[in-house]
Amino acid sequence: MTTLGFQLYSARNFPPLSDVLPLLARNGYKQVEGYGGIYATLDEASLKSLKAELDRNGLTMPTGHFGLDMLEKEPAQALLVAKTLGIEAIYCPYLLPDQRPSGAKGWFDFGKRLQEAGKRYQDAGYTFGWHNHDFEFQKLEDGSTPQEQILAGGPDLSWEADIAWIIRGNADPFAWIERYGSRITAVHVKDIAPAGENKDEDGWADLGHGTVPWKDLMGALARMSARHYVLEHDNPNDLDRLVTRSIASFKSY
């Protein structure tokens, strides 16, 4: 049976982490995904303390998000984080609007930049890739998309596919899964509320309580190479509800 992890960014507004981890464990989660806000500035002792807390709750952290600045400028810290916490796959999660290139060549070159940044991590035995949002699916002047150019510029990059963001980018997730399934090593599992609903949650929904056809998507993804499935909700207003309802839905797929 496929395991559902939990992106800890989803719980950032519900501190402390020492309460979040037991909540996840009680509800049957076995994995979490980290992000820079949790570990980017921790020293080795603090990282070991975090690992011990994960261990106490029966949780592992096989995947993690690392900002591009850290990946390029602080590789020793990124590698320390990954090694200490047991992370296997490193994903660069985002590019601020003022840092985004323009045009097909700009995005192709960004893919090359990611590939170059990732080489030291791949050489150290880690999976390395990119995590998408919606802007990567907006058509460029030549008819291509930034996501295509990123993957072309970085042919060795893995992809953590955030399916709901693909949909919000007005793209067909099934077509992208079919075309790039061999590059997808992790999946963000999130849901979109019906139009006009959950405005206080930025239009997101608990898994199984929105419009994303997850049962069919899981069938499509099962034929591909994804190893990790990670629940995410960018702005939940009730963490207990998100955690309990989402894993129940996932088990039904």
C-alpha cells in the first residue's frame, strides 16, 4: 500500500512542532516532508534533536525542500541537514517572481542552473529535483512552458509534481503524468475546493473534499516512478481536520 507523508509547511501556522508530530503519528502517518523554515539554520546538535523527535514519533523524513540560495551557497549545510535527518530526496521548491526568467531560453538556462546545483547532491547519493507551482505551466511566446524548458535544460532533474498546482496552471495533469512520468519521483497530494468555496483557505481543500480526481490520478501515477506521496494544504484553518480527513480519503484510493 502506498504511504502518505505530510508536508510540514502545512502545519506552520499551528506550532509547536512538538505537538504536530504526535498528531500525525496518532493518525497513521509514517513520513513527513521538511522545508527550510524548520531546518535551514539548525546546527548539528539541533538537527540531531529534531531527528530524535521524529524517531520518538515513529516518523521518517525521506524528502525535503531546500531553497535555491541554500543549495547553491550553503551546500555543506544542506548536506548536513539531509544526512542527519535521513532525507533521501532533495527538491528545490520555488522561485520568487522577481527571480523568474523570461522566455524559453531563460527557463532552459534555469534548468541548466538547477542541474548544476544538483550535481553535488546527486554525486552524494541523493535524488535531486524541482517542485512546481502554477507559473511553470503558463505558455511562453514560442508555445512551450517553463516546466518543459526546466526539464529539458536539466535532463537529470527529478520532478516532485504538485498536481493541484498543475491544475491551477490550467494544464492537464494526466497529460503531464503521461509525458514525464519517468521523471516524477514524488507527488504533492492536495485538493482544490469547488469554485467560490474555502476562500479563507485560499481555495484549497482537504484531500477528498475538493474537485481534484485523485482516484483516477492515483491510477495514472501507479504506472510511473513516483516513490513518495506527500499531503499538502497551503493554508488550512483546522489542522486536526486536515490530518484526519485527508488520510482517510487517501486510504480509499
